[in-house]
Amino acid sequence: MTYVIAEPCVDVLDKTCIEECPVDCIYEGGRMLYIHPDECVDCGACEPVCPVEAIYYDEDVPEEWAAYTKANADFVEQAGLSGGGKKVGKTLFDVEPIADLPARVAGH
């Protein structure tokens, strides 16, 4: 089991969770942050600091955002990322369903 970042993070990219993560398993895509499912140790440190409540334990992801569990795993696989999000830095890559979402206007 792992934690998952869902749709509320899209176009927000608040990095508080990255700073809080003790194992550096959160990676920055072009439009949102993603958790590497094989690097996450299920500590939950990221969840309470997320200002938009986008982080869920995988069994608790709301049905409307169920695709984000796969999207988090697909992101690190397709981008070929590992070894820590801080070390890798920002990428401009995103996966489905994130890549096709309309851009959000700040504050909405």
C-alpha cells in the first residue's frame, strides 16, 4: 500500500509535502506532484501538510479520483524516475488523466 496524490494538486504544486517526506518519494511533474509507490514507506507525513487535501492512503482515494492511483505509478514508470524527487527536480512530464485536464485558474 502507498499514498496517492489526486486531482486537487493539479496546477497547485504546493511543495510542502516534498519537504515533509522523510524518504524523498514525491516527484514534481509539469502540473502536479506524484508519489513513487515503490519508494513510499506509508509513513503518512505528507498527508496532513497538504494545503488542498490532495493526498490519500491508496485505499481511501475517493472514487471520483480512483484513476490517480494508477497515474502516480504510471508517472514514475513512464518518466523512468527513481532515487528521490528532490534529487531529480521538476520535470515537464505528466500522464493521463492529468495531461488532458483543462488548466485551472488560480483560486478556483
